[in-house]
Amino acid sequence: MSPVFLPEVLMSLHRFASSQATLRATLALLGVFLVATTRAEDVEAPAPDSNVATLDERVNALLQPLGDGLAVGVWVGPAQGSPWFAMEPDAARPSASAIKTAYLVALFMRFAEDLDATPPGLDEIFRDDHPAMAPYSADQRTEIRASLQRASVRTLGGVMMGAIDAPNHVYNAAASAATALLGGPEALTAAIHAIDPAFAGIVSRRYMLAPRDVTGDNEASAASLAAVLGRLASGTLPGVDAALLAAIREAIVTRESAFGLQGRHVLKGGSLNSDPITRVKSGWWEAPGLGPVVYVVMLAQPAPDPGARAEAAERLESAASSLSALLLQAMQADTNQARP
């Protein structure tokens, strides 16, 4: 579970003895305490163990109590360029709802001519016999139809991203509707890959809440999700003009404070308690003096005995939020950033 750095970061963290005092002083201020739910990212940071001197040691110390079988993917860095800190950034990991940011981009690009119109074929997707509706009960399907049957593309995007509040089944059905509108999981994957080669690590294999072990799980690498977020943060998304970019950004949850850090935060998390238990934190922070800092933290772990599942899910949630807070706060230190 050793992290991967740019050469400049390795030099800053491990070879420049003159910077170690600054690094230790900075990291001594870092620590994390989860006060979050699936869609709530705010945490506080009490003082950590002062014996841990380097960022990679702090990260490994945080993850070590989770035990064997943990799959990790981390990418933290600028909106344009290589990461400042990464762990297994190219490995495919379960993406949960964090994959919806890529879905959003593909959906809005497909229907860019009129985001406020109801897309053709939406009513058919909400029929009881459509595979997108298979995971839901009869009562849930009735509520999904009442909420989304005549929805505009803009509304579908806002609901599936959590920017428009809705029950969990409506929230996920909106993403499944987007998947179906784009031709199903395989066609959606192709549409995402066609936008930018850097998105190649993103793969849709199932409708939201469908079984994860039948057609396969929805997956992404930390680097590929970071690429989507970076293009949105920097305004460099291929084929997207300023108006469409603004519409995409408006569909994503935005806060003025998160992880104990002031500044605009654009957020998309993901959570699954089935096997493997999955937690994803992703987004970008418009950090004062740094510009947008993009981050993706992906953790997945095989489920323990059913009686211990809830406790294991809570531990993984805490670890994902704590790791996100630790890394974002650490990126404020000059010693943790790549040199020009």
C-alpha cells in the first residue's frame, strides 16, 4: 500500500532535510474526526500523533486499522497536471455513486441543445418491465414516476447528483434513467470514453442498485475520476462551451466549507454496503491561493459477517472522510506540492 508520488514530491517529502521541520510542523496540525453521512463531508481535525513525521506514514497509519483486503485508490492534485499525492491511481475500484459525475457530463453533452426539455423516451424507461426499474418495489416505482416521468434533462442531472433533494430510490433511478437514455451501460461507457481518452478507466456495467455480481460492478480508477473533475474545475472539458459547463457544474452539490476548510467545495460521494463495502469521496476544492485542488479517495473492503456489516461500513466511511480531510489539509503546505 505504498503511495506513488511525482519526483518533485518525493524530493520535497523525503530528500529535502531543510523542509522536514516545516512538514512536521504542518502535519502536526492535521488530524481527523468524522462528522459525516453518505452525502455530508464536513469533519473537524484534532491534533494527531506527533510521532508520525511524513504524509505517507500518516496515510498508512490511518488505513492500517482497517486490516487485510482493503482496496485503495487515491488521487490528489491540481485541476491540470500530475497528482501531488497518489495511491494505486490507475487501479479499477468500485465507484458507487461517484461515477455519476461522468454520467452527468455524457447526459448533458448528448442533450445540450435543450436541457430544459423532457428527453425522448423517458416515459418508457419508467415502465415496470424496464431493466432500469428492476431494483425497485412497486411503491417505489410509483414514486419514481411521479417525481421524474416528465423531468427535464437538467432536473434528471440535479436529482441524480444530489443537488436536488430526493429519496434514495429516486436519486438512483434518475441515474438509471440517464443510463438508459444513453443506450444502457455499455453504450454509456462508450459515450464517456469518447469524450476524453483520460476517462478510459470509467466503466458502467449495471443500472444503479442492480446486483453487482451479475453483469459486473460499475468501476473507475481514481485517476479517471480525477480527470473528469479536473476538466470541470479548469473549464477544459472537450466539446463543452461555457454555458454547458456552467449547467454541468450547477448540477453538482456545492458548499462553502467542507473538511474543516473554507472555500468553495464541489462534491460527489458514493456509498455501498453490499460486498465489497465501498466508500468514495471526490470533488474539487477551490483553495485560496492554490486554485482548484482535485481529490478522489476510493476505499473498498470485503464484507464481514452480516452481523458486523454496519460497523464495518461505519469504519470505512470514517476512514474515507478522514483520509480526504488529511490530504486536503496537507496540500496547503508548500512541501507537499509539486514544483513548477
